[in-house]
Amino acid sequence: MNGEYSLDTTEGMAASGDPPTNNAVDDYDAEEALERQREEENKIKIKLKSFEGGVYECGLTAAKMSVMVANMLDALQETDLTKIATREPIPLQNDAVTNKALEKIVEWVDHHWDDPPIDPDFDDEKERRNEELSHWDKQFIDIADQGELFDIIAAANFMDIKGLVEVGAKHICNKIKGKSCTEVREMLKIHNDFTPEEEAAIHKENEWIYAKD
Amino acid sequence: MDRRSCGQKPPKRAKTSMTDTNRTQEEYPKDSLDRYGDDLCGVILSYLSLEECFRFECVSKQWQRSVFKRQNYVNVEKHVKKWQIMSGKTIEDIDWQILESVVRKCPNIRRFDIEIHSEVTGRVFE
């Protein structure tokens, strides 16, 4: 392990930097300022290193979409952000973070860095969950090699990039929509560890969902 | 755990799990969803509709464990209505066993939407 970066799991990086505001004008100004800051910060490029050793460059704001990377950067307590750019690449120690996966992940965060941040406590989570993927995301995640696709999702999960995990999850769910259990197992290479009796029992219990006219 | 890998193609991947503390990790083909731990599997399956959760419960034991975990918002109305239409039942014929099975299987429900207009159910709710 590279001792330089440690993973600080203590929360509290999200709210920092938002000064409390009293009225709508202040709110708007604060938002504007934050946006400009994010834009400036994204011009700073940092380096990420895959499990296989490949190094990829990525805008700072984009890289911070990974909560894990954001925490690591926070732990550095570097006030001069431009210095971050000259640092050693951040190592991503998980076997799912292959060169190919990291390249795709960087492509994704570079495209999405100016998305409004996801607020998990907000009630429109349900709406977002049901939202269809954008055309860009659909094309992005339509990967023929299933191993590579699973690497990307696992790597995004490891790096804690919620938005990308969501894209992968929706993609998989779209693919298996309307399929039978057998087809799903075949497609996703899942080993059926139920006995035929167990499977039949579940089928019976859930009969109502298969109800046809 | 009784798990065999399906196929012997290289490259393998260690099981992904943030909660897995023991280091004796099994390895799975990298194109098999079995490589995902319950947590990530649950996240993926959380994007299924409630109906599909029930349909896919018997894919594997891992799916059975994970598929209902993140169903927080349940709108049974649609399903119950569909079931009623399909089986030619009227609104009075709500099968409470179905609702019970939904509630039992989804441990993390925070909201349960159902709208029922009928005298019978009105009485039941009283």
C-alpha cells in the first residue's frame, strides 16, 4: 500500500463549503459561486492508477464524484489544490479496477462532473430511480464483454461513484426485464443453488405475480 | 456455502463485498454475477420492479436474500389491481395473503401505497 493516501471514512465532507444562507438571492449567489469553483477545480488534473498499474488523468471535480477519491483527497488536507496535480497517482487497490474499467470510469465522470450532486436524503430519490437512462449513458454502458461490464460496476462500487453504479444497475435490470429465471441465470452466469423442491415452493408462494388471463 | 463456479475460464475475480471480513474469499469467473457480494447484488436488484422481485426470487439463494432488501417504496395498488383484473376478481376480493407476503418479504418498507375504495375494505380498516 502506498502510505501517502489513507482512506478516511469519517463523513462530513459533503456539507463543507456551503455557507449558511438566509434568502433566495444568497442561495442563488452561493450556488453560482460553487458552480464556478467546481468548474475551476475541474481544470486541475489528477492521476488515478488502476489495479493493473495504468495511470489515467481526470479533472479534480470529476474525480471527486468518487466518494472514496474525495475522502482520500480530503485526508491530504492540501490547501493548494494545484499541488494535487503534481502528486503521485492515486492507487485504486481493487482487482475490478482494471485498465479498461478505469478508462471507462474516467470517461464517465468526465462527462458527468457537472451533474447536480445526488442528495440521498431527498425525497425525489424514487423519481430518479425510475428515470430512464440518458442516451449518452445507454451508449456508454452498452458493453459487449460482460466481464468488463461487471468490472466497471464493481469498480464504481468500490470507488463509491453512486451515479455510475446506478447506470450499471439500471442497464442490467433493463436487460433481464421480461426474462425467465432460467434465462436470467444463463445470461448473467448465475449458479442455481436451489433444489428443485425449494424452487417449486417459491414458485407456488409467488404464483399470484404470474397470474395471466 | 455450496457454490460451484460455472465454467473454468480464466480471469477470475474475488468476491466483491465491503462487508466480507474473512480473507478466505472465493473466486468467480469475471463474467458471472455470482462474483458480486450481497450488498452490490442488492443495489443492482433494487432497480427491479416489485413484480420482477417476486419473479426473480428463485434465480439463486443470493438473489432471494438480496432482491427485496432495498424495496423501500412499495406501491402494491398496481399489482393488486392487475391481479384482480387478471383473475377476474373485484376490488372486494383483495387477497390479504398477497399483501402479507409482500410485507413479510420486504423488510425495509418505508412507504406502502394502496388506495382502496370499497365498503368492505372500509370496514376492515376500521
